[in-house]
Amino acid sequence: MTPDDDPRPLEPEAPLPSDCCNSGCPICVHDLYAEQLQHYREQLAAWKARHPESSL
């Protein structure tokens, strides 16, 4: 499998300060970002295991 067939996962974009309304929403944009970031880290670790030659 080549990196072209298995692209490196993309890090999620962090929310802007203005994206949060600071009203105590049950699911805040920061909570969603934290979940996306955790998923990204898991996917990146798996990708690195599949592509040990990659130094990035």
C-alpha cells in the first residue's frame, strides 16, 4: 500500500474563539473538537503503523 492509496489523516481544524457561544451548551464546539482530535490521533497512529517509512 502506498501513501497515495492510503493518505495521511488530516488534523481537524480547531474552533475559533467566536465559534463558542459560552452559554453552556450540552455539546460545545470544543467538546466536538476534542472528540475529532482523539479520533484523528487514533487514525494517525494506525496510519504511521502502516507507513513506518514516513518520518512526518
